[in-house]
Amino acid sequence: MARDVERVRRLHRTDWMALLSGTLFVVLGILVVTRGITDALVLIGLTVVGLAFAGMVAIIARAIRGK
């Protein structure tokens, strides 16, 4: 029983919003630096869509976890 409690304390839940948002900004940064994206409207659109997707995944993950 004590081992189960210790194991639960050591687990760290993934923060999907932070993980996906960070990945989004790194990828967009690489695309901007390499001139893969030159249009500001495309960049803004991808940012909004990417953050919306990250938020949706975070909400779904929280609903599945039950918190």
C-alpha cells in the first residue's frame, strides 16, 4: 500500500497545453527564420489554429483524467 502512494506522488502529468504551444512556437520560429513563411496573415492564422488545437487537446486530456 505504501509503495502505491509513493508511486502516485512521483508521477507527473503532462501539461498538454504547454507542450503543444511550445512545439508550435518552435516550429513557427524555424519557419520564419528559414523564410518558409513570409506572409504575416498565414503566420497569425497558423498561430491561432495551433493554439486552438492545443487548447482542445488540453481540455480533452483533463476531461479524460477527471480533473
